Amino acid sequence: MSEERPRIHPMSRPAGHVPPIPRYSSRFDHAPGRLAVLFVGMAAEADLAARALADFLAAARAAPDAPGHLDCAAFTDLAGRANRLAALYWPDRDAYARWLGAPEVAAWRAGTRALAEDFGQWWEPVSVAPERAETIAFAEYRRGLSGCPFSRLEQMDETGYWGAARDRIPASAWDRLEGEAPRLVSLDAAPEGRGQRLAVRPPAGLAVIRSGVSWAACGPEQRDSYERNVRPKLDAGMDYLRRNPCEAGCPALRQVMLTDAAGAPLEEAYSLGHFLSLGHLESWAMHHPTHLAIYHRAMAERRKYQEALELRTYNEIYVLDHDAPDFEYVNCDGGTGLLPYFPARVLGQAG
């Protein structure tokens, strides 16, 4: 990590705050220049999407500088297409760049298979300095960035109050982390997308969040409480974000179910969201009824079960800067990801 800078902006943590339950954040002893994460998905009918992702992951693992950690998930998009996706993690951007240079990876990125076999492929890389990222996890439940072998967990106090996520981002000490785009506006005409390979530059300040939950360890009582009291509120919040992107400043929200390597669903899920800025994410979290319902129910579960709580949650947030790599979309519906809101460059066409 870079040399520590003095704090300019005060923390939101109340004086004397004690976390309601122990939580942990990732630390990186190898001091990466920039972390690298790739969210990549295949959209088609279910069998084709699953086969395409499996073939891509085989190539991804075989290439030099293969990701240090990955996991798989599935969801159905608003256009009704099955999506199979993976989140891939590298300890630094240089390793990711070398991996991109492998011929088998370059062929996938170019979209040759997607165009030939008529499936959509979205490729959304995230690369930030560790100072522009945060994680929160349970010690015994490590997923995403916190589950990477190159990260270790350290107990922290920045949890259980409004503004805790911002406090966990080291750069928030000296940077407001404001967004380049103050509000989300749909393009007059979204690109066709099908038959094309397109690139979109994500705006600086875009906050990418992966927020997950697992009920696998829940006994009958807490599983029933999750299904009756927590999950409906979580689903309502995610549905609001999907259907009101401009109002929320959230150009993309994917609510996904984790799967094993064979594609079988696991008892855990996450939401992958893009917000115009950390402030837009905070505004929804602090003020919108759908998130307040999630928050208050989650806090009620914590108060009721305390250290006997069996439901496991985590999140990771990345705040992009001007050096963020492009998001790329091959043969995707024009409503995919950032395509409806930000100008796209054509990198290639079918035929």
C-alpha cells in the first residue's frame, strides 16, 4: 500500500462505539499496487451459458498468472436470458495484465466464441489501489476478496453504524470519493449490442459493490427467520434498484445465486451493484425505505441472536478512479451493464 496520508475528513464512527458482533476486514501483506477483479458473464439459454462459462474458466485456469481465487454464480436478467458468471481475483494488476496476454484468454476477450455461437459476454474488470477498497466479513465465512489466499483478516471497529463502509475505505480520510457523473441519464439511443464488441469507460467514482449472504449454516429457527423476515426485504430492495436505475443512480444491479463448479446452486447469494458514487450508494442505504427495512431487520436479528447468529454476510466495495479499465460487452443486449447510460466504442463486429 502507498504511504499513509493524514486524515482530513472525520470518521463517522461515534465516540465509544463498540461493534455489536466481531467483524473483520481484509489486509494485504504483499502490498499490491492495485488489486484486480474481473466479473465476467455469459448470457444465453441456460445450457449454452453454462457451457460457455465452463469453457472460459478452463482457459482462465490454464493460462499463466491464473486468478488466485474465483467463484461462480447464476441469475436471470431482465431480458429473460440465463446468465452464468464468475468473479476472478488477482493480487495485483500486473498479474492480471499478464494473464490477459495469454492467447487463450485474449481469444475469449475478443468474443470470437460469443459471436460465433450467439451468446452474450460481459466483461467488467475492476482495478483499484487497496486504499480505494473495503471489505467486511466473518472470520469463519470468507468470500470474494476476503476469501483470497493473498488476503488476511483483521478485526476492526468500523461496523454497525451509518457511514461505516466509508470509514473502512482508507482513502476516505483524504478524498471525498465523489463521482464524475452527478446523476444517471439514459442515452437517447442505446447501442444495438448484438453482433458487436463494445467498450464503455466507467465513470471515475463509480462504486462497485458485491454484497453477499449465506444461510447454509442456519439451523431451522434462523433459516425460517431468514426466509420469512430477511429475504423478502432484501429481494424488495434489489428489485427497486433494478427497476429504478436513474432514480437510485445505480446503472446495474445483478442479484445472483452462488453455484458450485458444476453449476448446482449453493445456499448463498450476492448482489453485484454499480452506483455512480459511494455517495449514491450511501443515499440509498441511509434514506430509502427498501434499504432501511433490510437494515433494521438485520440489526434485529443481530440483537436477538448476538454471537449465536448463524446467518453470514459480507461485502466488498471498490471506488474506481480515472485509471479504471474499460468494461466490454460482446453480443450483449443493449440493456446490459453500463450500455444504456454511457457512450460505447465499437471494437469489432460480427462477420
